[in-house]
Amino acid sequence: MFILPDLPYPSDALRPVISAETLRFHHGKHHKAYVEALNRLLEEQGASPGDLESVVREAAGDPARDKLFNNAAQAWNHGFFWDAMTPDLQAPDGDLAAAIDSAFGGLAGLKAALVKTGADHFGSGWVWLLAEGDRLKVLATHDAANPLTLDGVVPLTVCDLWEHAYYLDHQNDRKGFLEAWFDALPNWTLAADQYAAARGRGPAWRYPASVRPGGTALRTER
Ligand code: MN3
């Protein structure tokens, strides 16, 4: 059984980019529903997997396990998304800032790439900043799909492109949501830890851990 992790901040902490109402529905209804469906499917199969990452990887690409993949990946994506945001305004520094400079010409270039990729993405999905070894790239995935299924790729941050993520606050303005999100909310401390993991220095984020700036795990129970 997998848990619905608590949000790592109060539900009004991400205002005005994400209202308390959006966050409460998103976490308490959408994420919760994915976790419950995932647990129901595993129970029906008599399966009790140890970690969510394996469930996602093993179900990926198997049409007979579409439903399991979708709910497992959406549970994972939302857990990572909550931790990938912070109410404390941050900026990348150190190795991560240097990698962003080299791949995108600076933070403004990364913002432009991420906003364009996310705004141009057709339908529901996610926009990710990924590391493959020390190289960074931006990628959008459809629906529940996530980079856990890509060999040697580690996500540094992500933004939810499903309309439930922004419609109450930004209506149809996905581009405006992404711009405001990028300026205020990314947890660059987590992104730096993930970038270190991508280069073999330390573990990558795993569900349902919530990590505070500085890398201290707040929760490890399952
Ligand atoms: Mn969502």
C-alpha cells in the first residue's frame, strides 16, 4: 500500500500562483484518487511491491497494465511535483547553475524553453527539466508518462500541465501559469540534489519522500 504524502507546506503557501483551493483539490482529490486506485489495483492482483518506482517501470509499455501504469505514474508524478515546489524563493547555484548556463544560456533561456515546451504541449501531461548524466534537457510527456522509464535520466523539476493544475487560478492561460510558476515556485535545492544523483553522487528522489531545503528527508515511511 502506498500512502498519500502530506503536502510539504500549508495549502495557501504557493499563492498567488497556485491558490489554496487549487492545491486542496489537486492534492486531496486528484492525487488521493490516483493513490487509492493504485492500491485497489495492486490489492486485486495480490501484489505488494516495495517501491513505486518499480511499479511504474514494470507496468510501462504493457497495454494489459495501462490502468496500473497510469495510476502509479500519476501518484509518483504528483509526489515529486509537491516536493519540486517551495514557498521560499530560490535560484539555482553551483554546478546546477553552470549546467543551466551551458545548456540554455542561463536561467532566462531555461525558462523560455520550459514555458514554450509546456505551453505548446497538446493536451494533458507534464513538463520536465531532466538530466542525462551531466546534460540537461526539457521534455514534455503525455498524460501520466514520466522519465522513470527513460534509462539514465533523472528529473530535476516538473510542472503539471493538466488543466486541474491551473484552471481555477489562470483559466486557459497555461503559458501565464508556467511563467509565474517558474519565477516563484521551483525547489532548486531539490533540483540540485537530483542533478547530483544524475551524476552518481547520492540517491535520487523516491516516492513518497518529502525533502526540505538542505536535503533532509521529512518522511520515509510507506
Ligand atoms: Mn495533477
